[in-house]
Amino acid sequence: MARTKTSYVCQACGAVSPRWLGRCESCGEWNTIVEELVDSGVGAGPKSAIAGGRPVELVPLAGEIETAARVVSGIAELDRVTGGGFVVGSAVLVGGDPGIGKSTLLLQGAAALANSGKRVVYVSGEEAVAQIRLRAQRLGLADSPVLLASETNVEIILATLQKGPPPDLVIIDSIQTLWTDRVESAPGTVTQVRTSAQALTRFAKKSGACVVLVGHVTKDGQIAGPRVVEHMVDAVLYFEGDSSHTFRILRGVKNRYGATDEIGVFEMSTQGLQEVANPSSLFLDQRDKSATGSAVFAGMEGTRPVLCEIQALVAPSPLGTPRRAVVGWDSSRLSMVLAVLETRCGVRIGANDIYLNVAGGLKISEPAADLAVAAALISSLTGAPLPPDAVFFGEISLAGGVRPVVHGALRIREAQKLGFKAAVTGRLSAADAITGIRVSEYSELAELIGRIAASGQRQAAE
């Protein structure tokens, strides 16, 4: 019989304490430590996994390599982010804000797999079966042979899945609603989420089914529950989007079987989520080519080149402390670029209000956007519009230099495909040389600043 023990678990970070404390020593939150009873059942520690002290068979590193079998959904953007399809026996965690479209996307993927002859089980802990059928009818998927269930108890779900033929894909919506009777705590608590995820992950490894867990996110954008859940699963996907825009971005932040930081772009419509085959044209739609403070950035999202517009507005500040507003980029990175412009290039820009926006709601994290941001800022400050047929990419160093970035050839080819005639960047290697497009290489940021300022003076004189 399993032995029961008492532990004190922080409901904010999942830290375990030997006794009750008013303040968690790990995350610093107050009144979040709760006493919980845990036994050696589902999701127990290593002791329950020892079978008579039998040793593990050791094998040499050199040997036959097995290729991970994949279940291809047929939705190209979804398969791109997962690395070519769902891997057999893997566990995938999909997170996103409420109402962003997680259930819609997974229901579409489940229907596509079921229509191809795969056995797909969709278990919802938030909606009744009738509600799922209503969504499927609205999406035109009512005739798909997807098996549905509405249940929150982990033991019942596992018993149902083990009865009959093994499924190819299991979708659990969502992990925060599940509970197991092995743990005496409310659904959604740290212990319940961790124990339920561990049990479902173990089922995926033993049965060969791909298990997709849907997770809600906190106000900070992190998946609710303990971070150990993200370490358990094989892939973590975030579904991003803005309510003011119709498109959604599925981003892979962890993938043991594919590239990370890969994105898939979807557009929300009355028929559900539609794939966007060319996201660059979407992000550059309705761009004002003659406006000042606008630069086109040639970025990389995983293995895909994506072009987007960076908008900057530099305005005189009536306040003692100028405003800094950044949407879609790192605010600390903007502070660094402004410091380089002031110190290394002699540009007096720090006393102004500065607003920076990545058009379309796309979020950029790579430092290759430094050059495009600097060009947009100088364009807005001097009133000189940048060439409408040019793209910018390059990293700015603290010494005022322009450093080259990786995948220069892919960025330039994407720009060339969309009709751009010029590219402004740092020094390219011989392997990144591209014909048919004018490439301007700069080693110092001051050179580019001088070129933009001189262009503004010529236009003012005319």
C-alpha cells in the first residue's frame, strides 16, 4: 500500500518546504504555501519506479540510429513549428492567452489527422461534448471522425485511453482543469498540474501516442503552473496574437525534435484559422512607403526569413523625463541603441520623446533589428524618408560598429522575392553574396547616419 506523506508546496512557483511559512523563500510571495498530501501513486518519485532493484541495461553510444516517426497533420504551418509533424510518443505543451484560438487550432489539426485515417481523441475539461460539436459545426468539421470526451479525472482518462486501440493523437484541453485522486489539492494547483502532466507524459512514452496538453498562461505570459511541466514535455509551443489584429503566431520555444523559435502564421476568419503562406507580405501590408521613421527589417524566425516594418517617432518632449514607449521590441535594447547614437555618433536624440512600434503586432527578439531601429530613429529625427525598396538588418555594437548577423543570404533572398532592390547591413561573408540586388555594407553606424542625414538635407534643399 502506498505511503502518504505531507508536504508544503508554494502555489506560485512550486517550491517544496519542510514546514509551513508565511513567505515563500523561493519566489518571495506571501501566503502561497499550502499543506498537501502526496503518496507514491501516479506521478510519484523515483522509489516507486524501482522494480526489485533490477539494473538498467547499458548500451554503447555507437549503434543504429532510429528516425523519429512523425504524424503529419496536413496543416503546413502547424507541421513547420512541430518540426515536420507530431513525433510518435511525444508530449507537447501548447500555451496561450484565453480566447486566442488554441482550441480552434487543435480541433482543426485533430480533424485533419482523423480525416487521414488516424485515431484521434479530444478530451476537454472545460467544455461539454455538445459545445465542442457546436464549434466543429461552425468550422465545417462536424463530419470528422474525432473521438470526444468531457472528463477531468486523470485516472478515468488514462483508463479510457488504454481501453481499445491505442490512439495516434490525444489532446487534453486543458491541463489546469485535471485532477488526480492521488493528490489532495484543488484542480489547477501546482501539485495537481505537475502530477497530472507527469502521468500523461508517462502514458505517451509507454503507448506511443502523441499527447498534446493545452495550458493557460499567466499575466506575465508564462504557462500557469510549475515550470517543471515545461521540462517534462518534448516541445513547448506558444500561441501569440493581438485582439486588434486578425493573425495569430504559433511559436516553438522548445522542441527536442526540431528547430526552436520556429513560427507558423495563421489568420483568424469565420471559418477558423487559415494558414498564411507568405507572412512577410502580410506584415508589410498597407505600408506607407513615403513616411519618415519607417524601415523594413529582414528578420529570421527559426529557419524562416520574415520581413516586417519598424516604425519610429521622435518628437520634442515637454517633460523633464522624456517618454519611451516600445511595442514589439526590447525596451532595454532601444536604450542601448540610443546611447550609441548619442555617444558614438554625436546624435542629440535623448531629450526627445521616442515611440517605437513593430507594425502588425509581431514581436522581435533578435539583435539583428538594431540597424533597422537606428535607421528609423534617424529618419524620424531628420525628416528624411528611407529608400522604400531597401531592407535593413545588422547588430550594433557598443563601440558604434555594425556587426554582421547569421543567415544574411536567406534574408536578402526573401527581400528580393518581395521586390526589394537594396539591402543595408554589415559586412557580409563571401558565402552570403547575392546577385541581382544592391547590397550596401557598413562597418560603422556613423557612416549610415551620415548618409541618411545627407539625403534629408538634399530633399530639404529641393
